[in-house]
Amino acid sequence: MKKIYFVTGSQDLYGEDALARVSSDSKNIANFLREKLADTVDVECMQTVRNRDEIINVCLAATADADCVGVITWMHTFSPAKMWIRGLQLLGKPLLHLHTQYNEHIPYDEIDMDYMNLNQSAHGDREFGYILKRLGIPHAVAVGYYKNEDVVEEIRRFCRVAKALDFSRNLKVAMFGNNMRDVAVTDGDRVESQIRFGWQVNYYGIGDLADIAASVTKGEIDGKMKEYADLYVFNTDDVAAVREQARYEVALRKFLDSTGTGAFCDTFQDLHGLRQLPGLAVQNIMKDGVGFAAEGDYKTAALSAVCAKMACAGGATGFLEDYTYDLTQGSELVLGSHMLEVSPVFAASKPKIEVHPLSIGDKEPPARLVFDGITGDGLQISMTDEGSNFRIVTAGICLTAPKSMPKLPVARVMWQVKPNFTDGVKAWLNSGAGHHSVVSTALTIDDVRLFAHLTSTPITEIGLN
Ligand code: MN
């Protein structure tokens, strides 16, 4: 399990007894957080740091520890912040500044100067906040008594986002083919993506996948078909077309595993060696949190994987496209879908496997999952390349049950735009955000804000207040 270092700052000024107390209080807080966050990370209490060398050492240790995804700092006493400069400059992991106090209440009858000197985070954490600001280090802050539920939740959010950042900084993204010809918004600066988010975006010929697909065995396809039968309703007689998708899924998973790839994209313009556009194959992989976007959109593919990592359990997170509108005045709706590739995490009921011709491209009719989407409040998250930087654009939406569309042969999700269609869509267009996005009913705007903040990415919020 990934872990968080809990680091308490102090100094030598107070003597052995006070420092022993600082140390035991820190352990108690770290233990409390370890229990509370056991489902998310392990919390490791580090030795109290008292001087510049100890601070440098713990910051270097956190940076070098592959299992450590972030650091929580807290100043139990005063800890002169010039001591922290070099260590913080060397720290390569996300930081949460916990501004708390060991005791919830002041012991009014007992309090003396010793007590005040020992319990002065009100004072020491302001010194620490100043140096973080002065060094320009983006970080999270949690304020309040550490046992308060909202403080614990703030820390838990940091841990989830820190884990997602760790995942992001090691994420390999495979592009089968390139960006769809002539399309602008799905393209991007892959070098800058790696510098800012860590995404190692590399091109593979679709032939690489076709070769693996050709070597998939009948037994492997049979196993996959059994899984499909458990998960989905067969609404087709064209078993051969479904088996073809099973072959692609086995091949894709072999590719993902052998290359350590966590997100991928393809394009229907480059399918040499494949008889169908991967549909069902991709959909069944997306449900496991593997990132995907179509038409060579590596940014949305990677973003969907990172968002899935960041999301807490429950809810749905995945790639969708703004496809068609219902412009009935006052009750406008967006129909979100794609040619095939909508994740079954959005399904309101058991998806059906169907086979239909594609009206675009020149391939055999592909098998795909068809379903109506879930309902509830959600977020639409998009990343745009503005040339000089990336921007995250996120909008509040409300997913509604799709009306019956018996002739539509793809999965569909519908939503209302917040605060209303005109203002929400106008703001989306003005921000330059595209037609591909990640839709999530599991992430909150606070999660997305923190991710943007910790990666120094500008964020535009629409319909969220
Ligand atoms: Mn598309």
C-alpha cells in the first residue's frame, strides 16, 4: 500500500522533556490518521525534525521512497522556517500542511508558559505557511482539530489526489495510430504533458496490436466469451463478431500488461490488420479504470485514467463525447455517447451486446455494448492545450435518464448543463474545451481543484457555485 510520511517540525530550544512530548503527541496523531485512512494509504510517523539537516534528510527520504506518495507536515511548536528552505526545495512529493493542535481545548485552570511553548502551532504553522508561500510551493492545507471529521476528510482527499498524482507521474499512454486527421482539439503537446503530468505518451503501430491479436488462442477467446455472458446480455446472433472483439480484448490486455500501459487511444482511421473497430473490447477494459479516449485523444485517455484513480469508491468515471442536443427550450439536454466506446460503468442496467454496421470507416460491423445511462449529479472534466499551457475545464452537470431511443445502436448518457444550458455551454465554448471529456459522478470539484492546484494547472469552473 502507498504511504504518507507524517513529519512534525520543532527545534532544539525546548529541551529533552518537551521534545519527548512532541514526539509522543505526533505518534498519537499519526496513529489516529493511520486508522482513519487505512482504506486509502498507510501513514508513517517520522522522527520529529529539529534542524536543517534532519529536515533535508526526511525530505530526501520521502522523495526517494517509491511507496511514499506525499508528506503531511505539522508544527507542534515553533520551528524556524529558514531551516526548512533547503529541504522543501528538495522535496519531490505533494505536501499537505496540517494546521492542528494536539489538544482540542485550552486547560484554562492549568495553562502556564510551558504549556504555551509546547502547544504553539498557531504560531509555528504561520511561520511554516509563510515559507511555503515564499517558495511558491503548491500544497494542500487542512485546518482544525485533527479528529474533526471535516479535517480527516480534507486529509483523505489529499491522500487520494496524491496517489493519483503518483500514478500520473508514472503513467504510460499508448497511442495506436495518431491524432485523427485534421482534428485540432484532441491534439496536444506530448512533451509538455510529460513535463507537467508525467504522462509518457508513445506511438504504436496498430500492426503491433494486430500481431498480438493474431496469436490469441481459441481457449483465450472462449474464456472471454464466458465473462461476457456473465456480465452482459447477448442481443445478437453474430457470435463471430463478438468473438472478434474478445480476441481484441485479450490482445489489448496482453499489450497493456507487458508494456505497463495505463491508458490508450486508437483511431478508426488506422485499423490495418483489424477487421472491426474495437468496441466491446475497449468498453470491457474501460470498466476496470484503464484510461481510454478515441480518435487519438491521448489527453482525455490519460485524464480519464487519472480521474478514475482519484475518485473514491462508488460512482462512475469515464470518457464521453458531447454528441447531439435536445434543444427544447428550458429543458435542453446533451446526449453523450460515442461511435462505440462508452464505459459500462455508466450503465443503468445490464448492458446488451449488439452488432451493427458502422456508418463511418470501412470495416466489418463491430460488436459493442448498448445501454441507457445512470442518473445523478456529476462533473464534466476536459483538458485543453492552450499552446503555452494546459487548462482544466470542469462543469457541473446533472445526468438524467435517457428517453427511449430504440434505433440508436450505441450506449448513451444524457445530462443537463448547469447553471443552465445557455450560460453553461457558452462558458464551455469560450474556454475552448472540446467535445471529449471525462464525466464523473464520483469526483467532487474539490478533488479536481486540488489536482489542478498541485500540478499548477489553470482551472476554469462552470456552473459549480
Ligand atoms: Mn470522438
